[in-house]
Amino acid sequence: MSSVDFQVAVIGAGPAGASAAYKLGIAGISCILIEKQKLPRYKVCGGGLVYRGLNSMSFDISSVIERQFDTIDIFLKNGKSIKTSSTEPMVTMIMRDSFDHLITKKAQEAGVQLQDQTKLTAINHDNQVIQVVTDKGSWNVEAIIAADGVYSPTARMSGWKNETRHLAPALEYEVYVTDAEFKKHKDIVRFDIDAIKSGYGWSFPKKDHLSVGVGAFGVDKKKTDLKSLCMDYMKRIGINEVTHIDKHGFNVPVTPRTDGFVKNNVFLTGDAAGFADPLTAEGISNAIRSGNLAAQSIIENANNITIAGERYLELLNDDLLPQIKTAQQLAKWFYSHPKLRNVVLNKYGQEFADYVAGIFAGTKTYPENVTKRLKEKALSMVSF
């Protein structure tokens, strides 16, 4: 049997991977964190960290916080606005370059070896040892945590050949405006239902600019002109005096993989597993959570990685997957039946918004039989 250089290799230094590496390092598990780009690096993301994600952090992140908001505005198609608030910061605005880099630095302080600017090229299995091959060298490990995003090369090299997630298209603009224009928008976090078919638009104020985007998060096979829709959305919400725009397209995995999350001692986390919230498409908090669960399972079973894989699945089934499953059912109803949904939201919009705020805060979970109850409410209001 080949000798082992590290117990664990974490591939990808995003919220899932860096959080997992930090947790492993604190526990004394030898770990190498491999990232293909030089850190810090820009990462396409709305950058809205909900309170349940913020509350799960093991250290202070104030140095990378751009803005914090305890109120969000939800706008319906008919122009009706619903405000929902919390005593805690409902959404903390971050830029992923500085946020990811902070977690990575904390992992390094905990003893994790960072290997950035390093591209994964192959994964080879030799009994209980995995050889991680990169363009900068190779390392033998006992386990891999795959946290390298929606297109995860680690997953592909480790046996996940078929795409079983639904990848929802989205487009985000980093919008720089005049000082006068920024003043008009800087204090409002907004979501606009029906700004795009089967999805929504958003405007997230950062420290010196706006992150504005649209995403089609429902299952709609028709091709959507996201660029035109995003520009239309900006005009719709009154963003006029633009000085510069950086445009970024991306896909959000709004359903989890159906072919497992562990194979041959490789653990999938975050977008690689498909753990974004199916209703809201928020992915940072679930990425952090899944990274922590993968690390926890290895820490608890450091001497038996096979058992660690089984433990990870147990933790997912007890913690994350039931909520994703319920959110998936709600999202199917929410995005596939816009007329019925709007009837419900016009009548019960405040109740719905407050409940979602509770989910963001981590004080509530998605209820069982939610779609059945919503349909019953909607049908009771429809006259035939």
C-alpha cells in the first residue's frame, strides 16, 4: 500500500471546501486544500449570506462584510410590495473573493496546507489510497472532499458520469452607478417575482456597487434571453445612471444529484452535490453546512473512511436532504403554476415572506405537505 501524504484532500476553496478544511484542521486531521485559481479570486455569486449561514461561522467575518440588512422587499407582478424583517441581519452582503479567502486563511492557520493555482488532472485509486494528480504534483490521501463547484471535475473523475441535477441558468451584473444613483438603491434588498419566467430578479447593494441579476430557477426547457431580461429588469427597478457593468452568467444546481453523494471515499458537497435551495436558489449556507457535515463525518471516523462515508449520508438524511426535498416540492409548485401562486401571494404574501425570512434565519424549516396546503388555500379563493 502506498504511503499517505494527507488524510484528506479538499478540492475547491469556496465556502464548502474552505469550511470543511478549517473544521478538519481544527480537529487535527491532516489536510491539503487544492484550488485551481490564485486566491483571492472573483467568484460569480449574488453574495447574499443569509443569517443561518452567518450564524454557522466559527469565527468573526466582519472584515469581509460589505453591508447588512434586516429587511428585504419582495415585489409581486402586480407591483404589490411585501416587506419582511428580522431582529438579526437577514442578509449579509459579501464578495466571494474576500469571503472565500478569509475562510481559507483561517484553515491555513489551523494547519491546512493551501495549494492554489493548481489544476486537478486525475484521480487514481489504489486500494485504500487515492492519488490526487495535479499540474503541480501529486499527493496520496485517504479521502477527498469535492467542493469544486457546479461543474466539479472531481465528481466527473470519481465516477459521477451522468448529470442528474437540474442546472438553472442565471445572469448577474456587477453594476457600478453614479453616487446619486447608488444613494437611491443602496438601502433596499429586493426580490422581484416574475421579473423572469419561472424565476425572479434581485438587487443586492454592496459597499460601492449593486449586484443585480435574474435567474430562471424553475424547470423550464425553453431557452431564455437572460441578457435582455436583466437589462429590462434594471430599467424596471429604476437603475439608470450606470457607469460600468461586469456581466457574469452561471448555473445554479437547484436539485441534488440522484446518484449518490459518496463514491470510493470521495464526498460531494455544495454545488458539486446540488445542495442549493431549490426555492430561493441560495447556496452559500447549504454549501457551508454540507462542507461541515463532510468534515464531521471524517473526524468522527478518521480510522475508517468507509464508515465516514456512511456517516456523511446519515447526516445528510437527518439534516439537509429532507429540507431540500420539501423545498424542491414547493419550488415545483411555485414556479410551475404562476397564476395559482400569485393568487396565494396576493392573499397570504406577508405570511409567506415571513416564513421564508424564518428559514433564512434558521428559526424555521420548510413544513411538510406545504404544496398541498398552498393549493388548498388557492383553490378556496378561486371562484368557478
